[in-house]
Amino acid sequence: MTHDSPTTDPRATAEQTRDVLRSLADVLDAIPAEAADRPTPCAEFTVADLRGHIVGWATAFGAGFADPNGQAPDADAVTVDGSGGAQLRSAADQLVAGIADGGAERDLALAGGMAMPGAMALSMVLWEYQVHGWDIASATGQQWSPAEGPLEASIAFADQMLTPDFQGEGKAFAPRVEVPADAPALDRLVAMSGRDPRWTH
């Protein structure tokens, strides 16, 4: 199995997620200061808002996977330091270490009382950060090219998770956007997640 192949091995998925987060950290580092108030494909978030969301939740997930009881801190309490890139890299390393120490075998408890199986949460993080990488790269005119294998794994995962309860007008995810079946994997993933791959600010 290659490093970039779709996998259900939590340690391999954690390493793929670390690669995504490290690449996204480079995108955060390259955001120009004047882009902070730009809109993003997440309609409710500016670039600055989305940066805070990305850093806060990555920090929470990394700490939660590393915690012996699976308790994640409050993502909203995390303050972005500078570009946030260093925080994202640190969270990526903590996530990998936590998974190596059994983080995927225990529930992950989020602030507010919600909990989910660790392996499911890990797959969700990989999906979310590939999409948010596209969100913030698109909003700031940068390239975003995650590896093909993890993208295909996240397409399969998202297709199962995005039931009508979660996706549609006024719900957590906007309706799916139609794209050709042979569209690039990143386009298919963001379209499935309610984004238009042709979005421009």
C-alpha cells in the first residue's frame, strides 16, 4: 500500500491528515494581510473567520486524540497566533501521536458534550481539512492539490455521512453541486460537500 492510497488503517489515515494539515499550514502562511475580510466559499466565513475555524478545530482535534480520555478542548477558545501555520503543524503532529497511542480506538468527546468514535472523527477531520484547504486557497488565490488517494477516501466517507438530515437548504451542509462523473477528485469532493468548484470571490 502506498502512502497516498485510500486506507482504513488509522495510523495511515493520521499520516495522510498530517500531510494535509502541513500543506494547509503553508497556505495559511501565504495569506496576505489584505485578504482577511474577503469572502470564502463558506458563506458565513470571511478569510479571517475561516482561518480561526481551521486553527481552532485542528487544535481541538489534535488535543482530543492525544488525551487519554478523548476529551477535546473548546475550539472556539483557541486564539490564532500570527498566520496560524505553526499551530496547524503542531496540531498535525499531536494528532498523529495521539492516534499512535490509541486515539482512534476510543471515543472523541467534543466541548459541549457531543462524542463520536475516534476512527470516525479521524476520517471526518481528513475530509473537512481537504475541503477547507480548497475553501481558503480559493479565497486567497492559491493552489491546493491534496493527494488523490485521500481525496477518494474522503469522497466515499462523505457520501455516507451526508444524509438528507445534514445536507440541504438551511442545514449544516449546502446541497450537493452537480459535476461530471469524471471531474477531478477535489472538484467532486467539494461539490459533494456543497461547494461550487467554479467559485470565485
